[in-house]
Amino acid sequence: MILAQQAAPEQVTGTWNGALNVGGTSLPLVLHIKAEADGTLTATMDSPQQGAKGIPVQEVKLTKDSLHLNIRAIGGVYVGKMNGAETIDGHWKQGGYSLPMQLKRGAAEVARRAQEPVKPYPYQEQEVTVENKTAGIKLAGTLSIPEGKGPHAAVILFTGSGAQDRDMTLLGHKPFLVLADHLTRQGFAVLRLDDRGAGKSGGNPTTATTKDLTTDAQAAYTYLKTREEVNPKKIGLLGLSEGALIASSVAAANKDVAFVVLMAGNAVPGTELLVAQNKSIYSAAGIPDQPLQKLLTLRKAQFEVAASNTNTFDAINKIKALEQEAKSKLTAQEQQQLGLTDQSESALASQLTTLWMRYYLAYDPAPTLQKLKMPVLALNGSKDLQVPASLNLAATEKALKAAGNKRFTIKEMPGLNHLFQTANTGLHTEYGSIEETMAPAALETISTWMKGVVR
């Protein structure tokens, strides 16, 4: 009988990758294990497809040739046995399930999505720097210039919420790389930037509200008008989600903007939008109507506190008090269904009282939309659960009519989600598992409309 030898810590330190097969879908996981000065092991975990990085692993044990990881934050446990120097064979346990998972040494290869363009491109790309003198920061980006004699019509792309890179890299997808490539091939110069604090751009995203980010967008518009390859009278703005709010704000302040494309942009106040968002997401997840209505009443009150209370400490206390009062009227089963725990209560209170969120909740897009006189294309996916189509397209149309705008197009895209992918449920948990980055129908709708308005 051969006894297993005690493995040395350096035999498990480094990066390991594996994948869970859940319901026919592969979920990649990456573990980073390191040894501290005293010999103890620590680790973090990434779930690239879910956009999660640096998830803390609370417990790392190496017993003989077996590795034990406890990720309490998500209720997951991995136990595996070393099989040579390059692999660990084991099981992932979470929520009552046990799934086999082999870890392999090294980082997982990042698969290229089918729609990602492959170099060499049939157009020119240039690295550019845009200076926002108002904020005292520099933003890095890419300007793609089509073939043929200029000056060309152009468009600037503005990403959704969170510090995004110029490609809007998200869950293994690069929507703005795909969109920029498509539009450049259609004859448009395209400028896309790393958001402040992302990629190669300066600035601190944690202290920036949508209003602050609009100054970055204004700097980009001012810069693009100086480029000799671009027709300054034919520059349009395109924004997705929060980016649509930013595009509208810049267009409202610059009457010479040639056109605006609003992709999944909300046209109702943030407090109203997030209530509708919660309703859509929880309904799609199968939560019964009775507990859901109780949750929506609670969330509406909490959102209004965050939007109106300028004292952070008071706001946090009121948000928590509202949740505790609501939980006292819910059964244990209802609380479990809705995911209401002490941890979620604290996390929500912190999230709702950030500078960005408080501004977003209080912001009403309608007055800005009512200033847009140039051509506007507003698109939403019918399966968008984050910015529900029927509510926001109707509000966009109402605002543009109030502006006296005669040159707008409102379109709901059947079967598409918030990222304009062809979706099944529309839930955000699908984004990474869908191979399509952006539906061809959405790409064609945007480019055909843009060509029509800049002739």
C-alpha cells in the first residue's frame, strides 16, 4: 500500500482553470492560489462568463495530495486530488449539487466569439487621446476610418453603466468592437473610448455620476470635430443603456449633432425604471406574484429614499429600516424566494447610496429628450429585462413628440435582450452563454438608418 505524500504549497500555487457543465452549458472558473510568507495558502476565484473577478476564497487547505477550497460568499466548495503536476481531479459542491470538475494548471484560453472581427481590417485604426479639460483627465480610445476619400460621416459610441473599456468587453463579448467594425465597413468613422478609470483612460470612476461622464462625452465630440478625416456636420452619437442618457445630454447641448441612436435607453426616472426592472427580472425568474408585489413596494420606497436623501448615513439607516419592516411581514419562505438576507440588506444599502446610483435614481431623462430636434433612432429588445421596451419606448416617443421632433424612429426588436443578443429568457445570466454578440438585425437596422439620415 502506497501512502499519499504531503504535497508542498508550491505544488498548488499559481493559476488553475476548470469548467462546470450545468444543464448543457459550460461555466468556466479560474482560481488564483498563492502562498503567504508564513506558508499559509490564500486564493481568489474568477467566473469570466459571469463577469466576476477576485471572488474571495475564505479557506484553502492542502492535506497530503488533496486540495480543499471553501468559497463562503457563494456557498461553494471544491475538493480535489492532485493528479500529477498539471491537473487536479475533484468535485464542485453548491446548493445541494455535486458536479465533477478537473482543474488544469494555467489560465484558460479566451475563446474568440464568432462575430469578433479578424485583422487585417479593410479600414484604418488609430489610437487617439481625448482630453477632458473640465475634469483634468485624458481618455484613450480608437478611431476607425473607412476606406475611400473623406471627410466621412462619423459616430461616437458611449458604453453602458460601469467602467467599461472601449470595446464594452462584457462576459466574453465585445459588443462595441463588433458594432464599430460593422459601422466602419458601412462607411462611417467610429470613435470609441475607454471609460474614465478603465483601459488606458485616467480618472476615478467611483466618484463619477452620469453628469460627470457626459463631460467626457462632450470632450470626445469636440475632439472629433477637429479631425480632417471627419465631416464635422455629419457627426452622430450612439449610446447603449446609460450611454443613451449620455448621448442625449450631449446632443441636447449641441444642436449641430447630426443624429442620435438610443439603444436600450431609459426614458423614465431612475426610480421608476428600477422598479420596472425588478418586476421584469423577478417575474422571469419565476417568483410568485404575491411576494413579488411586496418586494416592489419595498424597493420603490428604498429607491425614493436614496434619490431624495442627501445624508448618506441617514439614507443607509432608512433603507435598512424599510427592509427590516418589510421582512417582518414576510414568511421565511417568501424571504428565501426573494433572497432577502442580512447580507443582501447591507449590500443593497451600500449600492443605493453611491454617488452614481443616487444621481441615476433621481435623474429624469424626459426633459433632455424633449430638446432633441435632430433625427433620433430609439431601439429596445422585446426581451430586455433591464430597460423594459414597452415602458421606455412609449416614454421616448412621448418626449420626442413634445419636442416637436418629426424625424424619429421608434423600434422594438423582437427576441433581443438588453445587449441586443437573440435571447431565450432575457435574463442577465444568459448574456455570457449566448454565442452571438449582437444580432445582425440590430446591426443592419442601425447602419441602414444612419446612412439614410446622413446622405
